[in-house]
Amino acid sequence: MDCAELKILVVGLGKSGTSILTYRIADAMGEHKLFFEKKGRTGLANTAMHKRMSLNHKRMIAKNLFYTDEINNLSDISRIYDKKIWIVRDPRDHLISTFFYRWKHVNLTTRKCFVDVLNLVKRKETLPSSVDFTSILKEANYDLDEFVNKYTSTADTIEKLNNDWHLLSYESFVDNKVLDLNKYLGFEININASVDQNFKRVERTKSYGNWRTWFTENDVNILKPIFNDSLNRLNYDNTDWDLKLVDKLSSKEGSEYMEKLVLKEF
């Protein structure tokens, strides 16, 4: 890479692949400055911060998570950057991923709930058809309405973006189908670059389609009506709700993952 000015912004929901995408782009940029979730939840509201970063660094990449419950100034911030990428993930897989990752924040008041949910997850792992995933969400007091609203808000925001943004699906990224992304960036990303070990340790599957084994027919009947609009608006096939029947579910991706998060063993 030459030393021409280049400023890149990566945006997406948490647990949607933003970290690995950012590292793989950054690895191929040559000399650059990396800003990783600067200002946390309010990073996409702080236009002045992005302007300062841009003024101080000729070549930079910034990664910010999108929080639907926070004010954002994406319209103004996007003008600061030469390239803007939004990575999206199938909400059905994202639901499973965020459910399991939430146990990283277990405290004394939620520990009993954790034990009850853990036992239910273990039961489902042993006999997948015996427990609906939506029943596990209910036992965990997981706010499904909030999750659905988050995807509706995400779709609303993406549809308002200028056409100079590049929309990348998590699934295409996992399959290394990045020709369109490379063309948009003007260089090839490094598909072999890995994330910082602090992030790598809490990876769960690095795949997609988990929902086909974790959901039951009852789950499909509940979730299909409330997810189909977002699936369609984010270019997913909302007619495909085919499940994959399995005899067992991986405890490494379920109960063991939960226990390691709670015990801080990652």
C-alpha cells in the first residue's frame, strides 16, 4: 500500500464480526492508526472526536459499535471517512450469540438465574427437541422485544445511509466472499489476519446457521412473524426457515461457553 490518505469506518452491532473485519482491513492498510470503539457507546454521537482523529492521522481506521438506544450522528460522521462499511448478521444467529455472551456480565443477583438457565441449556444439548430456545430466553428474562426492536432500528438506519456505504453480510465475510469489499476498498484485505487475543478468547463458533440446530418448530412459529421484516430489509431470505435436526448440541458452544464466561476462564 502507498501512503495516500485513507480513512475507513467500520460499523455494526456487537457480536456481528466488526472486530475481525476491522483487524483484517487494518492488517492490509500498511501504515495507519487504529481507533477501536473510542468513546464506547457514544462513539457514533461524537462528531468532534472523529474530526480530531481525521485531522491528526492521514491513514486511519475506526471501529464503532452501533447502539440503537444511543443518539448517533452517522450522517455527519460518515462525511469524514473515505470508506464506510456496515457489517450485518442474520438476526436469528445474532440472537443466539448475544444470549450466550450476556453471561459474561453475571453478578450475585443474577447467579441463581444463571444456574437455572444453565441446567436448561444442558438439557437441550442432550435432547435438542425437548427444549425450545424461546423457553430458554424466557427463563433467562431475555427481552426478545428489545432485540427485535434493535434490528428494526438497525434496518431503519441502514436504509437512510448514503449509497457510498458498503453493506457486508457476516455470512459472506465468514465464507471469505470479499471480492466486492476489496473492490470497494481498492485493496485486498488480509483474510488470515486475526483479532487481538483479548477478543479471540471469547469467540464462540466463527460460523453461521447455528439457529437451524438450536431452534425448534415452536421457535420458528414464534420468531418467524417477528423477524421476517428485518430479514427481508437486510437482504436475507425470509422464506428459509428450514431446521437441521441433530441428536446433540455442542456444549462447547453452549453450557461450557457460559460457564467459562462466568468463571472468567477465557
